[in-house]
Amino acid sequence: MTSRLPTSNAPRLSTAPSSIKPRQLSHLHAQLAQLSANLADLENLLRMTSVQAESVRGLGAWHGGLFMAASKVLGEETIAGSAGGQAQGQSQQQRGQGGSDT
């Protein structure tokens, strides 16, 4: 029985040094193109993130102002409510004292 495998020691064409280098260069070129595209996408996303961060900063300041205004309004209502309660308590105490004087 004879073997059909080549017995020569000649390098295969797919692994010959003359064909490896252009194939590797072609692969590196494709990877470089992909890297450049990814870097362009990253730059665009970072630019958009910067714009959005400024908007979020503005929203934070706006919400802080709303919280301070609400705190002031609620604080004034609490003070007015406690002052009104104290005035009612004092008038009731005065009535109680006035009733015992007569």
C-alpha cells in the first residue's frame, strides 16, 4: 500500500515565510482599522458624557434650590404653627388665671 502523503520536505505554501508576512500585515491592518473606529466611538461617547455631566450638574443645582425653598416654606409654616399654638396656649392660661382672680 502506498501513501498519498507528500514525502518532500518542501514547506507548505500556507506556511511559507513569503506568504506569512503579508497575511500578518493584512490582519494587523484590519485590527488597526477596528481600533481606530473604536477610538472614534470612544471619543464621541466621552464628548456626549461631558455634555450630559454639565446638564446633570445644572439639574442638581436646580433641585438643591427647590429643596432649600421647600425647607424655608415648611420651616416658616412650622414656626407660624408653633407660634400660633403658643399664643393659643398663653391665652388659655391667661383665661384660666383671669377666671381664678375674680
